[in-house]
Amino acid sequence: MKIEARFRINRGDFRLDVDLNLPGQGVTAILGPSGSGKTTLLRAIAGLEHYPGGKLKVGGLCWQEGKNFVPPHQRPLAYVFQEASLFAHLNVHRNLEYGLKRVPKADHKVSLAQAISLLGIEHLLERKPETLSGGERQRVAIARALAVSPQLLMMDEPLASLDIKLKQEILPYIEMLHQKLDIPVIYVSHSPDEVARLADYLVLLEAGRVVATGPIHEILTRLDLPLASDSEAAAIVEAFVSGHDETYHLTHLDFAGGQITVTRNTLPLGSPARLRLGARDVSLTLEHQSRTSILNIFRATVDGITEQGNAQVIVRLLAGGVPILSRITRKSADELGLKMGKPVFAQVKSVALLT
């Protein structure tokens, strides 16, 4: 299954011109600054706005092409907005039941009970929306979207109106959808942190045009794209739990380029884990250092270098084929004699465990 979306939209001074082939699985994030066309694209895919001349195919279904236009209520999708938009006169349980009547029983892939359980809202079912926190309302909205068993789930900055604490509360639930349900998600955001944690595939939008598309670990580390030069530039590494050190309260995670050690966590052996390695936390050396407090050191090869201002460079590395970024001074790069293909050791001072 794949998603084909082609739209050329002119609206006043703004123009959106996209031609996309997206994977029909996992989480595809659409990332870009305000005004880049993210929500316009999402609404066009959902059919909430009809733009003649567009083309949209989801799997084997054609939702728009030529004179054919399937209205939004006939498209097997669900849309989660920035605001939960729950019916104030209905309690949570009746809000969840509202959309079920338009879904034939034969198409029920996600039961109402499963949606309630996944979002952890069993204790909220009898409450009215006005008594819920922002995070609780959004969890109910996501459960309501899942309950209609969509073939495509669309989320338009669902965390934008929440404070940092509530965002951290709800992010694990969104991650769980990806892990436990086989429903493709298109997730709109302007937050690189959210995208790094959730996305498998990334679409970069700027001023109505697609800058780049591809797997997230590739797009985040491409030196020709702005994300690699950002002050918070980072690489995403997929790993798995290979062991726990009870003596020093540490957890070992293996990836294609070696092993990374983090503070002890509760993930069982073999569990997948997503790591974030900030470019500013990766230093380079030509020899393996033994008398150092840095635990995470592994072999890598220089795959590219680009200058960042007058004093710094961004180095793209490959560790077992996994791309990693390092931000160092231009002086250090010259003294190390860095060039394409040069073997080095990457020393990672800090690692963020995302999941």
C-alpha cells in the first residue's frame, strides 16, 4: 500500500505545489514552519477542501482524480485536529460512540474497547468534556478517531495547544498507536522533537513546496538540508536492548554500528529502542580512547563535511551504515585531517532514549 498525493493549489498569494508518494505504513510526518502549507495539504488529502485537478490514491482506492471526488464522509479516514472538538452535551462514552454508526460492522478493525484501552481513558467515560484536562480531551479525540477503524489516520498538530507537561503525557499514547495498530498515520507538526520521536518517514515543506522526502534517519542527517545545520541537529538511531548492568544501573543497546549504553531502564531484553544523538554531543578522535569518562565510543567513517559559519563544521558519519552527525570546530577538523572516507572514532557524550 502507498499513498499518492498531487495537488496544485492557488489561494491568494499562497501556492501549494506537491507531488508525493508516501508509504502506506508507519508514521509520515509533514514538517515545516508556519505558513508552509502543512494544514492545507492535510485538508486536501482528507477532502475537507476540494481542489480540482488534484490526485489522491490510497492503496487501491482512488479518492480524487479528474471528475472523481469522494466526499470526506465517504473516505475511510479519521482526522484529529489541534483542538479536540468534543460534543459538550455528550459524555466521553457517547462522544466515542458518535461516529460508529457510519462504519459497517464488517469494517471494524479497532473495537471501541480497544481504542479506550489503548488511550487509557477507561476512568473518563462518564465525564463531560468540560471536566477534562487538555491532555485528556486530546486522548479522547484520538480514541474517537480510532474507533471508526480508519484506513488512514490524520493528525494536525494534535499537541500544539498543550504545555510541555501535557505533551509528555500524551506522546507515549501516540507512540503506542504506531506499535500496536497497523494504521498509517500522517502527522503534521512544526516541532522537530515530536517528529524525531514519532516519525518513520519525513516530508519537509517550505513555502508550499516539498524540499525533501525520505526515511527520517536520512532526512535529519542530510548535509544539504537545513535540519542538519540547526542548533539542535541530531541523528535518530534504531537499536534494541541487549543487556542490563545491575551493578552500575545501566542498559546496553545494540545498533548496526556498535553498542550504546544509557542509564538503566525497564525495557525488556530484545525490545526496540529509538535513540537521539545530538550533533553537539558527538566528538571525534583518530584513536580509541581508553582513559575517559565517555562510555559510548564506536568506529565510524566520514561521509561528508559542511561548514557552519566561520568557526564550525558539521560532519556526517556512517557507523555500520547508520548516519550520525558531529558538530566540531573547523580547527579540529583540519587538525584531524578529516575527509571523505576517513575512519574515526565517534565519542557520544549524551544520548536521549526516545522510546
